[in-house]
Amino acid sequence: MKTIVKLFFFAAFLGLFVACEKSDENVDQLPVSVKKSAKPHEVTVPFNAEFMGNYMPTSGVDLDMCGAYPMIRIFNEGGGTATHLGKFTHYFDFCVNDQTGEYPFDHIEAFFVAANGDTLFVKVYGRVINGRLPHHPEDVNSYFTDPWEILGGTGRFEGASGGGMTDDYNRDSYPANSFHHWTGTITMKKGKK
């Protein structure tokens, strides 16, 4: 009986040894379906940003970029927080029609910079409207609910795309003048380091 038990334990040990030997396969020998999951892939996820900005003086800059009046050049800088960015700063340089409030797609440079330096390039275009919407604070003097788009970026935002809508407004009674609430989606590569 002792011989049978010894043979059983020997067979079990040999089985474990052989099983462990196979688990050390080279990753390159794994099936394609297993290797594919380790590569970067694109995902589309919600994007939400809350940020405040200040309108900056335009003295000493090239105001001809926008053409003749009523087009004027505007700078807005500030920061906030956003999904996938964390804390960030923003910079907007754009043209707006001083009489109609329209700001066109082709006259804007806009981007968000994350704390680690990764940059997300965006475009926003539409029209600033005098007044306020019912859900805005009482002292809002103008608002803009317009489409925005992601145009790529650097670092983890390289090749990113997406977009959504703004719910933005201007106030006079705060240190920051503009208040921005962006919702939408972002498509970017996951698994890329």
C-alpha cells in the first residue's frame, strides 16, 4: 500500500512540475486574442469640465488677426478641473463679432494643460447671447451654449477626439469673469504609456 501512495504522490508532483513548465511560455507564443488585449485601444468615455477664466487685456498684441471692426480679438485664461485632465489651466485666443456676439470656428486657438504638461487642443464656436438662462445665477450678463470639439493633444491625449456642449456664462461681480461647464465625450487611447 505504501508503494501505491508513493507512486500517487510522485505522479502528482510530476503533474505539477509539467504544468508549471507550460505556464512559463513566452508571451510572443500566446494566441493573438490574448496579445491583443495588452495593446493600446481606443475608448470613448464621458468628459466633464468646470473652469473659470479671466478676460485678459489685448494691448500690445496683433489685433489685425481678426480683420476689421466689428471683429475683435479676445484672450481668456484660467483653470479648473476636468475628467481625464485633473486640475488644468486653459488658454483661449479668439475673435468675436462685437455686434452679433458670434465667434467663428476658424478664428480660435484653445487648449487645456494638465498638471503634468499633457495638452488637450479644443475648438469652440457659436454666439454669446445677452441675458441669462433660468438655471444661471442672478448676476449673469451673457451666456453661450455652444458645441465644442477635441482636436487631439500631446502625451496621453495624442490622437484624442470628441466633443459636446458648453453651458457657459459671464459675470461682472467676481474676480473671474467667465464660468464654463462643458459636458460631452472624449475618445482616446487606453493602455498607452
